Amino acid sequence: MSLLGFAAKRLLLMIPVLLFLTAVIFILNELSPVDPARAVLGNAASEEQVSELREKMGLNDPLPVQYVDYLKGMLQGDLGTSARLQQPVTDGLKAAYPNTLELAGIATLLTIFFGTLLGLASAGRWKGANALRAVMVAGASAPTFLLGIAGILIFFSALDWLPASGTTSFQDTAPEGPTGFLLIDSLLDGNLEIFWDAFKHVIMPAIAIALIPAVAVGRTLRSGLITAMNSDYARTARSKGLTERQIAVRHGLRNAVGPALAMLGLQSGLMLSGVVVVELVFAWPGIGLYAAQAIPVADFPVIAGVALVIGATYVIINAIVDVLQAMADPRIRL
């Protein structure tokens, strides 16, 4: 099977998974004590007005009909109205999701960097590998929220190196487009001062998210590299005079990267859950903070919308990982 055919097949397999996810969220939404019509009209509305709007919104229809309408609304960008903010959930997600994607993207890059560094250093028995492994494993043994709090205490309170909250110190002058990602937009705007400030804001929460997945990816990569380094082609490379580092980077890494990519896909779920916690710790204005503010007041439309976005993101990430694995190891396409 060609890579394009494999990618198309993998994308088609996402459809039933996403349908199941929407069905679960729809059922939970039905079990929620929050009345969508009341959420739209507010507490001051009369029962007659609420009943009229419920009929207009189709909330009195049979559940299968409501589910189909829910899917149609979701495809049109209608995820309900926030009971707390009295605004469409889609508007809140549009404002918060780019910040979460930016944080998760930096965390993913750090996971790949630290995981690859740990795997190569451990498998190649490089100097300092044991110290690096000990530091990363010790850090990964702590909960994500504790890593965030420790980072604030050390790098903000004690050393005053990094800011403790928010995305930027330039609230009034920071660019708002065209991508919605502050790091990219500040570069496109040619403002290196805002870029550096945004980088300082994102690096500490990103490391707090990335450390635990990086250790898991590094261990998996190390195991694959050790197997690859003991293979016949590695012995042939040694006979040609290549060093252990050259063998690991040139020959072992591609053969060992498949399982590491699979582990990265699995860890993406942990990273997404870590984003929710870390955003609360660092007051990062993403969907995690958006959901955390909705939970105490039982604002279920917001909670359901965030759950849907996170679930869909996880499914998409794993589909991308599967395609990357197929690129690294063509045997997977079979």
C-alpha cells in the first residue's frame, strides 16, 4: 500500500472514533442538570419563555433526532451557549484554543528533543548519560502540577528569570494575527522583543508538560537503539570504522524511531491532560483554564466543548503519528 493510501485509510478510521466521542459527550450533555434554553435566556427568563425556546431548539424531540441535530450544529460550529459567560462556546474556544495549541506544540518539540537526547545518550553510553537520565527520571516522577509550582518558586520567585503567568507582558501591543500563535505572529510582525517575551512565558509551562512524556519516549527509543546497535548492519558499520555515535545517529535511529513515535502518540493524551492542569497553575489563557473556570459552576456546554476539542485533537495526533511511523518503516503499511 502506498503512503498516500495508508494515510487516507487512517483518516477514514478516525470517523467512527469521532462519532463515538460525540455520542458520549451528547449523552453526558443530556444527563447534565444545565438547561441549554435556560443558559441562553438567563435566570431572569420566565418558564414560558424557556419552554418556547426549548421547543424552538428541538430539545423536546426524541434523542436520536436531537443527536443528529447536535452533529449538524457541531459541523456548523454550534456547540451551545456558556451558562457562565452567556456567549457561544465556539467563541470561547476560538479565543482559547490557539494558546493551548501553541503551548502543546512547544511541549511536543521539547518532548521530542529531550526524549531523543535521553535515548541516544543512554544507548550510546555517552559521558553524562547517567546524570541526564537521573535528572529526567527524578523530574518525571513528580506530578505535572508540582513541576509547575516548583518552576514558579525557583525560576520566578527565587531567581526572577522567567514570568509566572500569562502569555505575554505586552497585552496592549502584542499582535493578534494572522495565525493566532503569538510566537509566530510576533516573528511575522518583526517584533523580536515580543517574541522573546512570549518565549519566556511559554518555556516553563512547556517543560512542566514535556518532562514526563520525554522520559517515556527516551526509554522506548533507548530500547530500540540497543536492539539496533546489536544488529548485523551495526556490526558491519563498526567493521568499516564508524564510531558508536555515527552508527547510532546514521543507522540505528531510523530503525528505532517507530516504537518511539508510537509512545509519543500514547503520551500525547497525557500531555493534553497535563495542559489542562498546567494552564490552571500558570494562568495560561487556553482551553484548560477555560474548562477549569467552568467546572465549579457546572457550565456543562463549555466542559463538553473542551472535551470534544481535546478528544478530537488526540485522535488527530495519533493519526499523524501512524502516518509518520509508516514513513519511517514501510512495513507498517502492510
